[in-house]
Amino acid sequence: MAQLVITLKDSSYMPNIRRIVKSLVGVEKVSTVRAEAKAPARKKRLTRYEKSLLDVKEGRVYEYENSEEFFKKMGI
């Protein structure tokens, strides 16, 4: 069994094309699916909280015992 997919810009041609394809020898079934115009998928913008969770997950985090150690490492 083989399938043929036809995409039409103008759906007003659909009934005529269906009739023509149905009349061909060997065609068992003709079905139509109306495709809705979909916008391209957009990347979701991460919130600051989600960015921080991603940093922790990927190991971009530093740990310090206390604030004195932090200030010493930062040179403050």
C-alpha cells in the first residue's frame, strides 16, 4: 500500500481533487485533514529561578563555608 500527500494553499479545490482521485483505479480510500496554520515553535524564555536551577544542575555554582570565606575568595 502506498500513500500520497497533497498540500493545497486554497482549500476550495479540495472537493474537485477528491472526486478525481476517488475515480482513479486502485484507490481504496480518500481522506482529508484540515491543517491549521501553526506558528513556528518559540523557545520558552527561562525565568531567573529556572536559570538558577539550571546552573545548579550543570555545576556552575560555588559553595563557601561562610561569608568571610566568600569575601576572601572575592578579594574584598
